[in-house]
Amino acid sequence: IKGMIFILISVVPKELIIVPAFIAIGVNGINFSLDIINKRTSMKSLGTSYKSNIASYCFVTLFYSAFIILGIIIESYILPIIVRIFLPMMII
């Protein structure tokens, strides 16, 4: 039981932030690619630029990248402090 609690304390907080961000970035990339493919095959979009699509793709990617950076900061700076606090309780 102590090992499971230790794993929950040390792994789950950052993974709750990083994994959904990676999934969202992947979905964003797929949507961007499909949108480009649909615009190329569609005759309606002749002459339209991809600037708005690229800008929205970059904005969403940067937004979720901020969450990944937040998860990295939690893993690097906050989790070692939490582990030092809870480790003596786990040994007993």
C-alpha cells in the first residue's frame, strides 16, 4: 500500500497535466492536416490562404505546450519537495 501511495504522489500529478496536453496537441495536428487536405480537394477554396489555419494551429500548440512546461516544472521543482515530505512517512 505504501508503494502505491508513493507512486500516486510522485507520478500522477504531472501526468494529469502532461498526457492530456500531448493528446490535445496530437488532435490539433490531425485536425490541421485534415483541414489542409479538405481545402486542397475542395474547389471552393481556390485562392484562400492558409495563414489563418497556421496561426490558429500555432496558437493552440503553444497553449498546450505551456501545460507541458507546467508539468515539467511540477516534476522538477515541486515533486521532489513533496517526496521529501512524504518519504519519512512511507518508511515507517
